[in-house]
Amino acid sequence: MSATISVSDLRKAYGDVAAVDGVSFEVTRGEFFGILGPNGAGKTTTLEIIEGLRKPDSGDVTVLGLPAWPRNDQLLPRIGVQLQASSFFERLTAREQIRTFASLYGVPAKNADDMLTTVGLTEQGGLRTEKLSGGQAQRLSIACALVHDPELLFLDEPTGALDPQARRNLWDLLRQISKSGRTVVLTTHHMDEAELLCDRVAIMDRGKILKAGPPAALVREIDQPVRISVQSGLVSAEQAGRLTGTGAGEVTDDGVSLSIATSDPATVLSGLARADALAGLRVQGATLEDVFLSLTGREYRA
Amino acid sequence: MRGGGFSSLSRAMFLGFVRDRAALIFSILLPVLFLLFFGSIYKNTSAPKLNLVAVGRVELLAQARQADPGLSRILTISHGRSVAAALADVRKGTDDGAVLQHGNTLVLRFSIADPTKAGLVNSVLGSIVQDANQAASGQPARFTLAASQVEDKSLKAIQYFTPGLLGWALASGAAFGAAITLVSWRENKLLRRLRLAPVGIGSIVGARIGIAVAIGLIQMAVFLAIATLPYFGLQLTSAWWMAIPLVVCGILAFMSIGLLVGAIAKTQQAATAITNLIILPMAFLGGAFIPLDFAPNWVKEASYVMPLRYLVTGMQDVMARGEGPASALPAIGILLGFTLLVGAIAVRMFRWDDI
């Protein structure tokens, strides 16, 4: 079976700046795929080329077996796009908004109302979109992208400016959408979001994809020590050093927590357990931020 | 699906307009207030009235009014208690002249604060005295004067500035509407979103034109409904319906200006400022605020390059001057030509989004 999205050696420059510099990847059907990277990495440009909004300088993009450029009327009803900003008609209510989008795709108003329920906005249906909270507007915008039941959904920085609670609510919604069998492509500069949601991520920086794969596999690959910390004062740094055994990790104590970095967490944990020093235990594995650090040599800054 | 796109976009745009208080105020309420204001000020400009205050019995005046009932249309006569009070009224300007009769002498006291009125009151009373002399001689009059104005009698001020103010209202409504919609839709990325939906650019533009024309016809209906009230007294001449195609073409022309501004401007503030810079001078120089018949020569000459001129004078011709339907055709042709030219430039400058 052919890939849902196939991108090969994509290039796009603005003046002297190569926004996208030889990007290739594939997304398979039903996958939740993330393009991850700091602002200005070229994620949005890549996404816009795949959506058919921009013409690449060179390279091939096929979406659902069809070329993405030029704008293809056959393709449009099969993809759903949620844009960065909340792109709504002025002064319409949430319900009027989604019904308008529905009718652009020939979808009856009933389906639009159902979609409003799916994203949990039935109560806000009569509210003008200008009055919606950031999270509600983002949900509505996703609902508008889904109203014609597309096979493939693009989300560009969906949780951008949301508070933590709204972000978590939105993640639940996105997982639900992915479970329904749709292929979802998401760009984000939040490492945690990509790690939580995506089946596979492509880490992008300065127009290039540095690495792609399942988040867990990427993290495992860099073989970074695990960070174990407990409350200070339970064991001395010296005792703790002995416990690390073969791990040969470093031990630090800032007076609040005692932290041990180790590549052999099992030994350390059982040692701490024997010493009855597990109060306030936290175990932190490597994250995608560490992957980014090891790939680029610089700290990840969104 | 095409049809669905067109009608749902039209609906969305129309709701967006009627819920926009600022747009309603600027495109309908403000022009209507101007109309009410000018309409009340210039209501009686065609026949200035004279207020006279008579002290004691003024036999001559009473006779004259009896002989010529038409006189009371230009003369209002009140009775003063004393000469001093009457003179005070004339000084204040509440009355244009104080009149008393001593035997066979009609005494008139007037103020030259308003020279026009002063001249008028002198000549009106002069002719009353002359008529009285002539009647006293017992001879029939030998010479008579037949005077009438060259304009159609109905061509009152309201006939001039209803088309003028309506033209201004239509021009600013169409230009601002198109410019602001285009810029704000680009700013909030709605244009892109629409580009990714299976609707043609024809549906989007068509819906926008449809809404602009609908708004323009509403403006026109409101204007004509108010101006034809007996209080203002606009009388539409026979070919007034030709103003409808004229208004449609005018809206197209000003929409093309708006689309060009919308293509150039990056922000809504810039779009508003640029549109104002175009529309306001045009309103003054194109005959909307100042009737071109009364304007200085350089304004008349400048007006030929203003599309608003053709909309306003075209409407005046068919609505007020009583010219035939065909008289609007040159204006319609010029407005359509202007639309094509500016529209073509706007299409070339058009951007879906800011890069």
C-alpha cells in the first residue's frame, strides 16, 4: 500500500534563506505523525507545501496518491486543515461558523452540529467566536477542519497559546481523532506534546530533518543516563555514590533533593530501597529535548 | 457544491455586516444624518422669507396683501408694540425691517447686517409703494415684467445633495467593505482556509460583490425613502430607475478601489487610512459634498478624473434633472471601464497571504 504522504527531497528558499532544505519522509495511513522543531525550523513551510498552499522550488510531494501542487480540487475534500491562527468569519457564532464551513464542502448542517458536540462546544454554539476562550476557539477550529470527515488532518501548532488545562483537554480530543482511524500530521515546538501524542516524529532544525522515528525509540537511541532523585538527608552523597555501583553516575545534592544520574537504574533503585531512602522518589528518563541536544549540540529553545 | 459555497459565503458576509455596528453607522447612519442635517438647513434656500414688524396701522401693506395674496409667501408681518421695541428687533436680526405709516409716507427701518435681506426688503417695499402709486393714478399698468427662473421649479437643494450624499455613502461603503474584508481575511488566514476548501475564487468574489450590491441598494432605498418625505420634498423624475444600474456600476468601481487597497495594505489600519485618503478628497472634488454647479472651476476640472463624479452627476441627471434613461449610459460606461482597469491591477497585486 502506498504512503498517505510521501515527500522526497523537498526544497524551498526565500531569497538566500533555505526554509526547507532537502526534506524527505513518509507518513503511513492511520499514523499520528509529528514534525517537531524550534520556531523557524521550517515546519510550517513544509506543512504548507504538503497542503498545497505553496509551490516547492524542487522535490516531490504526493498526498493520498495525488500531487500536492497545483491546488487539486479532487484532493481538497479529502484533507482537513487547521491553521495556526483562528481563521473565522467575523461576528458569526460558533454554530454559524461551522455550518458555513460544512456547506462549503456540501455537508448538511446536522453533521456540523454533531461535530460541535464531538469537540464539546454544544453549549457555546450560540456564542460569537470572538467571545470564545483560546481553548474553545482552537477546538472550534479543529471541528471546522474535521466537519467534512477528511481522511487526513493537518494541525499547525494546535496548542500554541493555550493554558495547561486547555492543552490537556485538547490532547484528549486529538487522541480521540487519531483513534478514529484518521491520519494526523501535526507540527509543534512542544517536545512533550510530540512525545505524548505522536506515533512517529521527525525532528527538524534549520530546514532539515535530523532524525525521524517513534519518540521512545529516539530517546532510547541516545543512551542518556536516567536521573533518579530522592529527598535530601536520607542518605549521604557518599553512600549514594556507592549505591550507583556499575552505573558510574554523578551524584549531586542541592539540599532539597539528592540526584543520581545513572545508566543502571535497577541497581540504584534497589540500593536506595535497601537503605529505606525512597521518600520523594522521582525517576526521569531522557526526553526528546535531550535528543535534540544530542543531535544539534545546543539546548532546545522553542 | 459551488452553489452551496456561494450562498453560504454570502450569508456569512451579510451577517458579518449587519452585526458590525461601526459599519452600519458609517455606511448608513452617518450619511443619513448628513442628509437630515443638510436637508433641514437648505430646505428653504429657494425663497428667502422676509420678516417685517409693523407698528400701528400700516394701510399700504394691508392693501398690497389684499391685491396680491402671493405676497404672504415671502412676507411675514408681525405687529410691534412700540417703535423702540420694533427697532430693537431689527437690530437683533429677528426682523428684517420695521414699517410704519405716516400719512402717505411708508417708513422703513432696516439693518445692513445682512446686505441681501436689506436689498430685498427695500425693493419689495419699493414695489409695493409703486404699485400703490400706480393704482392711485387710476390708469391700467402699461408695462409688466414676466420673470421666472431657468431651472425646473422643483430643482431645490435636496435634488442636488441627495444624489451627492448617496454617491459618497455608496463609494465609502463599497471601498471600505472590500478593503477591510480582504485585509482582515488575509490577516486571520481565513483566505488560506478558503483556498483549502473546494470553493472557487469566483464564488468568493461573487459573494462579496453580491453583498456589496445588496448593501448599496439598501443605502439607496433608505436615502430615497427619507429624501422623498414631504418634509424634505425630493421629487424623483421619470427616469430615476436608471439610477439602479448606475448604483450597481458605481459599487463595482469603488469595490475595485477597495480590492486594490486591500491587496496593497498589510494591516486593517493601513487599509482604513489609504481608503480614507482616496474617498474623502474624492467626495469634496467629485461633487458629493459640494454641487459641481456651484464649485470653483478647478474643482470642476479635477472632478473629471474622479469616478465619483460620474456616479453623482449620472444620478442627478436621471433622478433630479429629468433627463432620459439614455443620459446615464456614458456614466455607466465610464464606471465599468474604471472597474475593469482598477480591477485588473488589483488582481495582479492580489496575495493570498503575507509571506
